[in-house]
Amino acid sequence: MRRGVLALGCCVLPFLGIAAHAAPAPGGEAGGMCRVEKHADVPARMRDGVILRADVYQPQTNGPVPVILMRTQYGKASAQTQPDRFQSPAWYAAHCYIVVIQDIRGQGRSEGTFYEYRNDRNDGYDTVEWAAHLPGSNGRVGMYGSSYVGATQWLAATATPPSLAAIVPSNTGSDYGDGWTYEDGAFRLGFIEPWMLSDIGASSARNRGETALADRLAAAGRNPAAWMRFLPYADFPLFRDRGRDVAPYFYDAVRHSTSDAYWRAFDIRSRYDKVRVPVLAFDGWYDAFLSGALENFVGMQRAGGTPDARRNQRIVIGPWDHIGWGRPDSEMSPRLLAIGPVANSPVNELSLMWFDHFLKGRDNGVETGPRVDYFTMGENRWHSAGAWPVPGTQWQRWSLSSAASAASVMGDGVLSPEGGATHGAAATDSFTYDPANPVPSVGGHSCCGWDMGPQGQFDQSSIEQRPDILVYTSAPLDRAVDVTGPVMVELYAATSAVDTDFTAKLVDVAPDGTAINLNNGIQVARFRNSLETPEPVKPGQVYRYRIRVWPTSNLFLAGHRIRLEISSSDYPQFAPNPNTGAPFGQSATMVKATQTIWHDRAHPSALILPVLPVPDAGIAHPPQR
């Protein structure tokens, strides 16, 4: 299961005008190269009469071939091509597939009114069945694409179109409330506002012919920092124009801050039994939707609609952020890019093999049963496992303690393995959280590029001297520790407020003091027990919070130290909690809060790490098949 990258003999095909040509191999399909013609703006009528338009790349073959479909809101002309993500549609078509790139409803050249997620289940079903009956099709359809274009695949798959045979969603989640718009109750400000401004808001306005509005939104999206401190979010002015809402989904998202019926209408996690196709997913340790992608992988194994679907689930996770996939020209954060070619994404080669097997029936070794291929940072090698979490994971508790105060890296906070020596006599650590002066985000798993939002690996030293960050650090490790899997913090804490946030960040500290973030999490106090039913906290009362730090895979080398940062803000990755308990986004009022973290015998606050035996060497190149 550990092999090198497949070197395919087909290059990207340039095209001009209506057609793009590659020298056809004898026998067409048998040779693996097909001449390709592009047909622009091909119409498809949806069940309500709305016309959606697609570019169709038609291979010249001796017989019918499968269809590969992308449904995108980002413009069918770009088709999410390199350096960001995929090879061109003509590249896929030259491997003897009909390739369809469609603008979704209300975007690009398609008719209708755009509203995120709302129409993509029915439109996805209708488009799959339309594509299956295109001239030259053999009736089998696969889908591919990243981010929202991954969402269009999952939403279509939950409608169970009979012609859908496989999907390859990249960087996409399981729920468009929790894990997309919100995270454990916290609004994902650094993603949602810029994305809706520069991407979907601007493009849908342009689709409606409102050019001036589209230009204003796009310009604001290029400078989102000027707007992210605007309060209250419910009155955000840029999505209102001449008395009307031009992006009503933004205001609906603010109003629906709980996991309610609004979000359940779109979710994937409650509909795995409707999905009856194999799934090959790609994601990254610093991607905005990693947690949901892994939930989809596990959920489909448990509850997929057929035995074949449950068996054929695969996910590939690299050291990537949302659009930086390890190519030389990718917009990756500098530390991730410096890992080098070993971290390159095999998305195009593996996707093609996946389609070759499940759409064309070729026996090429990709049907291996459930499988996760993951990249371990620190070691910088790839590994494979048959399940997630990885079988053999041991859950280790690391206790928090301090002698006087853990405030800032200059404090004396200690992280020690449970059962080891105790450190310090202090029962608590405290800090003041001021939502008007939140802790800056330095890297993280926001969206959508490291130079546009909090993503990727960065040295945390620049913020660790703040007194509103508690820092707990282990002794230098005498042997390497492999941390691979979901991470949890059990935190016993009290606040002077009726609501607040608690944040956690896992950090790898090198012998020279460089402190690299691995992943982070947040918990809104009122959502500590349920995302459906918020419960205020009693000021001064101690509660146990379980903060989900998103998964990682990192080899802490000997001599390195494990660090946990605890605070109450991570801005702009998350909207600062105003500490008032008021409904989210409806008020600009903020108050300070005194936060107290307990770590005595009665309140054993701890970091819970998924630890694997230090592995034999993995493979030094991406998985081949």
C-alpha cells in the first residue's frame, strides 16, 4: 500500500476557441489519449425550468465513455485548475472521458438565483442524470472538485441519482453550519466574511448584471481587515444595497447560530445512508474543513447506503492548507512549502485512477477497502491505515500545572504525562479576556489562502508573551512521540461572564525555541453541552469543557517539547465572544471577563493526545494507488 507517484504519459492540453486537440493514439480509448473538442455554454434544464450552462469537453472515441462532472460557483472557465488544484478539463477528457464543467444556479453563465447550498441537491441530481444522457456517454457519471465544489458533490450524492458512480470531493465538510460557518459555536469570521465578499457575493451580483455592486464587493474582499471589526454582524452594510439584501445567506447564517433546522436541511452527516457511491477525498492538516472530511470518511464506512459504498471509502491527508496543495507554484504558507516535493498532492493521478476503476471497470489496485493515507509532519513521510483513528492509537493524558502562574511563555506552566512528577502548587491560573483586544490568529485552519486568512504553520513566539495566553510546556522529550489523530483538551474553568469562549492550540517547540502550531480548537461556553440548545453559565462556577483541537499528524522529535496554549480568543479566525450572553451578532456591546483555569486534584485539566508507536519509516513520496 506504500508506493510511488504514478507517472502518467499525458500532458495538459492547450486549447483555443471551440476545440483542443491532442494527437490521438491508435484505437482511441485503448491508447489512453483522445482528441478533445470543447463545446461552450451547453444548456441543461432543471426540474423547475431554470437553465444551467456548462462547458463540455468531448473526446473523440470509438465507443461510449463515462462522464466526469464539476459543478462550480467559481466560474466554469477556470475549473479550479493549477496551480491551486486540478489539471485542466481537457487533460481529463484526453483520457477518454466526457468532462462537464457547469456553472451552478445564479453563478457564471447559468440562470436562476444563487443561494448557497439550497438548490445544489436537486440541481445536482438533475445535472447528473442530464450528463449521463449526453451524446457519447455510457451512462456512468463521476464528480470532482474542491471546497464548495466538493459540497456540490456530497449534496448531489445525498439525492441518490442512479447514474452517479463515484465522487472525488476535496477540502469539504460534513455540515455547513458546524465545521463550516461555525466551529463548536464560534462564528468563523476570518473565512465567512471575506469569502462571501470576494467570491460568492461578488460573482452572484455579476451574474445578475449588477456590475457596480460586484466591483464594490470584490474590492472589499481584497481588504477584509477593514470590515471584520464591524459590529453588529446582523447590520453588516456591504450585503445590503438600496434597501435590499444582496447576500441573504449571510444574514441567515448570523441568525442561525445554533445547529437548527436551517442547517439540517443542507447537512451531509445525517444522510450517509443516501450515498451509494465510492468516495475518494483529499484534505490537509491545515484545511478549513478537515474535521468534516474525516467525519464523512468514518460516517460512510458506518452508514453508507450500500456495502460497496461502505467498503470503498478513502481519504488522503497531506500537510496542506485550503488551496495550497504542495505544488511549486501553490500559495502555501512558507513552512509548508519548504517541506518540498514529498508533500505534493497526488490528486490528479489518484482521481484519474479512481474514475478508471469505478467508471471504466479497470483493475488498477485502487479498490483496497477503507483506507486513509496521511502525511506525518516532523518525520515528513506518508503512511497508510485501514481506519480512523489509526488502529493502535493510545490515548495519553498530559496534565496542566503551574507553580505561580502560566500566563505567557514567561510563566511557569508545565505539561506533564499523567502519572509523572507533579509540578507546582498553584491550583489555578487566570487571565483577563478583553474582546476589544483579542489574541491575533497566527496561522491555523481557516480559509482560504495563507496570505488571505489564518492558515498554515507559523512560529507562535510573536504572541506567546501576551498575558491573556496561558502556556503549558513539557520537558524536552527524551524520545520521539508520534501524535496522530484527533486531540482533546479537558479544561476545568470558570468565568466572570455569563458566556465566553475558551481556545486551545497544540504547538511543537524546537530546541531553538521556535514554536510551530499544529492545530487548534475553540469552545463557546453556552454550547458546552449542545450545539442545538445554548445554556448560559453561572459566573464563578467551575465547568468542565471539552475543547476539540482539530486532528494532526506530527512526530515530536527527541529534544522537542509539547506545548498547549489556552486562551479565550483567536481573531480573526473566530469572531470574539463579547461575553454578554446576547444572541450572536445582534449587538455591539462587549465586556471584559476574568477567566480562571483549574488544575488541582479535584479539577484535573488535561491535554489528551492520540499517540502511535514511533513508526518504521513510511514512504518518501505521495501514495501511488
